[in-house]
Amino acid sequence: MKSAALFAALAIIALPCVAHAQTQPAAPPEDDPSHAPPSSEPKETSKGPHLVGDVRGLVVIRPNDNYARHASTYHYDLPGTALGIGLTGGVEIVKHISLLASAHYEMNGADRADAHLRIASGAIVGLVRWAFFRSGTDTAFFETAASGGFGRYLIRETYVNTALSPDTFAQSDGAFGGQLGLEAALVVSGFRAMLGYGFAYSPASISDRVGGSVNAGGHEIALGLGIWL
Amino acid sequence: VSCILQQRERGTLRVAGTFAGARALLVVPAVKLADVLLVFFSCTSCIGSSDGGTSDVNEIDCTGILCDWSVKEGNPTFGPTWHEGDLGVDLTSSDHVVLELRDVLFATQHDRQLQLRAVLVRDPEVQLAFDIDFYAPGQGQGDTFWDRKPVFLVTRHYDVIEQGVIGWHRPVLVPSEGAAVVLRVTKTGAGRAMLDEVTLGQ
């Protein structure tokens, strides 16, 4: 399982690089004048596929059916939001359309004296992003984009009360799910800053013993920095 | 990394940061994006903390031991409550359950009103009630308070009318000579009921 996750992570990192490398034209012979680019042609960055990637901080509000209320009743003050980190990478294959792979992980929890409750969730998702508005020059522009995707969502709960028992109670679930999002980005000299919102739905959930549950996914606000090459 | 907003003047934002014991002073443009970043990363906490609900005050299950509670009727299950790891008593399996706790509470306190608190799970078809019998010190011979034939004073009765998963509490009037209590929990009816974190105090 760990090696599969490692492979998936490496694939996410390697995918944009491989795709970008495959789209680079072969270097022309230096002594062949027929391959010299005409001086009037726009810069390469405006026409070729572009490597896109970012690392982003996340604030996630998971769908929650009374789980947090039950936890609070038993004096576990579970925050309404989870903080996380995400990695997104891919290629703008044609103008304004990007194919991306994304992985993210977020966590929140509550401590009650010696008892520690933690909820972590994450996902590996394939995305299509459409930049429906773009304004600026080839090297500095602002864009707004919509994205949608599908992937595997995971959620895991752990509980330990060191005063009573060394045992860690854990439960987890995984399921496929989808997400939709909107984002605004500013690209300057190959660097890209973004702010986005998304909603993800997945049936992956964990339950308490008195009818409460919390799902992976949910509302997500992202703030990220990355590249656009 | 901990960052402390120190000063903002003339379009610059001075942020002191510490990382692994080293301290650095960074000066960055005071653009709105920086404010957004600070709010984003510093004002949102992802771990809540509470001192409430400690396991040391009238906890029902002390790692598989009944603490000072005794079962008078029924067959309650001592173990998980809302969570597999959070222990209490599950009264669901029997239609009639009576639990009792004897406690000498008032040797050093003189409050005339206390709060009875508990975290409960109750289905609508279940009747759940608390009774508190107050006793004054007796004149008999014996090693413990209860051996010295304490004098019964009064019983306070409290029905739980709330249902669902609830944090329940009621004020309890203490008789003037009340020095000890027998706290009794009675569950009647088929349905789900759980009990945890029972306290009688301020």
C-alpha cells in the first residue's frame, strides 16, 4: 500500500516533466539556416504546451452529519475546518486547457486532557482545467479558470487516550469521488500565484457509534504558489 | 515557524520569524496578499483543545474497572460510548437498569447548590432518571462514613427529558446537613441509552 502511494506520488511529479519533455521540438542543427526561427514569431512560451504546477495551502470544511456535534458534546472541541497541503502538476496541452494531477492531505483534531482525536483526509485526483478568461502578455497575465476531476478520496480517524490505554483506535475509508472548482491566478515570469475554491464529493466516510459521520472532500479554499513554464 | 506581526509602517510589513531556534527579520512589501497569507495561516487552528470531560471525576469506567459504581439491576455494558476509545456505560442491552454511586462529597465544602452534569445518549422510548439521596453523618461506630449509620435526609429526583446525544445538567439543592450522597441512575424501556462523564460539583 505504501509503495503504491509512493508510486502514485512519483507519477504525479513525473507526469508533467515527461509530457513537457515529449512536446519539446528536437534541437535543430546549428549550421542549418532552414531551421532558424523567423524573428517575427512570438516567443515559444505563447504557443507551446506549458508546464504547470503549484504547491498550495488548503482550508477544508468536510461534510459532517453530527459527528462534530457529538465530539463537542463529549468535550472534544473539533474545529470546523481542517488545514492541509496540496500538490498540483500537469501540462497545458492546448491553449487554455490543462490536464493536471493533484494530491492533497488535510488534518484536524481535538485534544481532551490525555485523549487525542485526529481526522485526516486526502485524495489523488486527475483534473481538467479550462482557463476561460486570460488577460495580459505572454509572460505576465491574469487568468480565471474552472476545473473538474475525478479521483480516489481517503479519510482516516485515530483516537488514543494515553491515560487509559496505549491502544490506538483507528478507522478509515476510501472511495472514488469528484470535484469542481474555480480559481484565479496571476502569472509573472514563469511564477504563478493562485487563489481557488472547490467542492469535492466522495462517499468515503467515518462514523461514530451514535449515528454521526464525516466525509472526505467538502468545501476547499486553496492558496498556492507555483510555476507556469 | 512562528511568525509575529511586529510593525507595519510606510508600506512595509516587518515580520519576525523563528525557525529551529534561529531568528530572522524579514521585510516584505505590505501588499494585501501578505495580509491574506497571514490571516490564512495564523488565524485558523486545526487542533481543538479542551480540559473539560476529564476522566478523574466520577468517571464510570476506569480501564475496565467500575470505579466506585455498582450495578443494582440489569446488565449494562461498560465500554465504548460515542467512540470505541471513549469509555462509559452502555445501558442499551437491558430494559431496566439501575446503577449506583456512593460518594462522601461534602467534608470540606459548604455550597448549597451544585450542578449535576452528564453526557447522555437517550432514545425517545427510553426513560432515564437520576436520583440523589442525601445523608448526614451518623452517630454509630465504624471505620467509614457508611459504617457509622448515616442519617437519610432527602432524595432529589431528576428526569432526563432531552433526547439524542446531549450534554445534560441540572442544579441540585443541597440540604443543610448533607454530607454524602448516593447517586442512582435508572433506565427504563427498550432503546438506546449511554452514560458518561457524570459529575456533581460546582
